[in-house]
Amino acid sequence: MKAIVLSGIKQMEIRDIPQPVIKNDNEVLIKMSVVGICGSDTHYYKSGRIGSQVAQFPMMVGHECAGVIEDAGSAVTRVKPGDRIAIDPAMSCRQCDQCKMGRQHTCRNLRFLGCPGQAEGCLCEYIVMPQECCFPIKDTMTMDQAAISEPLAIGIYAVKTSIPMPGAKIAILGAGPIGLCVLLAARAQGAEKIYVTEKVAERITMAGQAGADWAGNPDQQDIVKAINELEPHQMDVVFECCGQQEALDQAVEILRPGGKLMIVGIPEVDRISFDIGSLRRREINIQNVRRQNECVQNTLDMIDSGRINADFMVTHRFPLDQTHKAFELLTNYRDGIVKAMIDL
């Protein structure tokens, strides 16, 4: 089968590799239909790592995907050949202490598509997954929508884990795909006011179209002053979605006493820092967000019902053999790109 392989920093090639086979009776063979490119994929492309997760070249990335069941093991009951599915890229053991506590996203033995030393990515024609990771979709749902359910589930989980949204005043720092997913989830859950910061002009416009009440560029204005003037009582919760130290600093300055900071973005550095005096005096709460936990079906239901529509996020699409072009555009924030889809 054909597969996209990272062979080094900013090096990518298409290769013919063996097609995976079902080895366990609870597994299914999936023919890929579409793969969305995530910011974490571009981290491996441009720097070869995400924190302690270091790329082992050659490697395959990609985890936002949808496809069709081609074959199924003898114990599979959840899906059948021919089913169109959304895919949860996280494969938990369901046996460790974390899984038994209902924290499958922090499973001690977690395997995740496109993570070094865990599982190869899905930028290829076929993958094999446990049936538990497969979610049948209705005929009315597009494959793009099924694939976008992965980042959307992160946004829904981040909002669910923060505070009750009805009446809340929130800020989202970074309007890339994850920030936009948080925005859509917060709006659907009843947030009263949503403030967004972003450096890419096209994404600022998109945030406004998606429901932001205010959007500003921190490179062009003092966003802390602007937001605090508009909201003297400050933000109830801030979602940091770009992984930047300056955004973390800004988040602390616009949070009200007792407010909550949700760290959703993935920093490219090993350590971040805070003004501990400000955190302590105002009793700021900090919560990290690790992907999502049991939110895939709810996300699909919200898409299906029309409560969330993320179709606008798909700005570019490419065939498999042009995946390198997609990564270059995303890495350099060119051509107004937000979400690139690879068709297989």
C-alpha cells in the first residue's frame, strides 16, 4: 500500500509498504478515506519532537481520520465490513488503574496513532484498529465531518472539563483548529461572551464568523488592556490553545480572581513559567487538557444534530502524493490555511 513517511526533519516521501493485517479477533481493517493534518503532526515534521516524544525516523504521522471497514476479526460486533466510521486514534488497555478510574485518555499503556514508539500514523491507505476505536456514522455525515470529530472532541472535552458555560465569559488564545473547536463547543454550550486572540488575519476573521464576540491580534494591539477594559471583572476561564509562553502570561492577566486557566495548546519547549505571586494572590486554577476522554460519540451526535458545524475549518485539500505541500503550508501558516485534508 502507499504511505506517507517522515524520513527526517522537513523530509517526507511516499513509499510502498506492506498492508497491515488483522492479528487479534477484536480488530478491524480500515480503508482510509480522508486524513486531517493536526498541529502535532507538524511538530514532528518541523522539529522532530513534542516534548519527550522524539520522532524515530522513518515514521508515519496522522491521527485525524475516517474510513470504511474492509474486514473484521471474529469477535468484532461493534462494526461490520462496509460501515463508514469515525476513528478514535487513542488505543487504551482498559485494564490499568487509569482506565478503571474512567481516565482512558491517561491510560498507563496508551497507544496513539502517529506517536513515536506507540503506533504508526494513518497517512496511508489502510490501518488496523481495535473495534472500540471505531464509531459508525450516518449516511448523512461526510467523511470530513467524521475526521474533524477528533479535534472537535478535544474542544468539547476542554469545555466540559472547565466550568459550566451558561453565562460564562471566556477567552480563547489561539484560533487554530483546536482553538476554533473550543470556540464552537463553548458557543454550543451557552457561553455568554467569547474573546479570541490570534496572530493570523484569516483566522481572526474565521473566529468572528464562528461566533466570537471579539477577536484581536496580540501583535497589533495590547490584548490584555483591550479585554480588561471591555470586561473589568475579567474572564471566568481562559483556554490557552497555541502553546506559547506569551499567551500563558496574557491568560493570567485577564483571568478574574478564582478564574481557571485551561492549558490546551502543546508548547514546543520543555518548560513554561508563571508569575507565582499573581497566581497565588488571585488563586488562579490551572488545568491541563490531555486530548479527550469518552467524547467522540457525543461529538458525532452534536455534528449530526447541527448543534456544531465545523465544515468551514477545512480550507485546503490534497491528494496523498501532495501531502508534503500541505505540511509546508501549515508549518508556515501560508495561504490562510486552517485545516488541510488529505484524500486517499
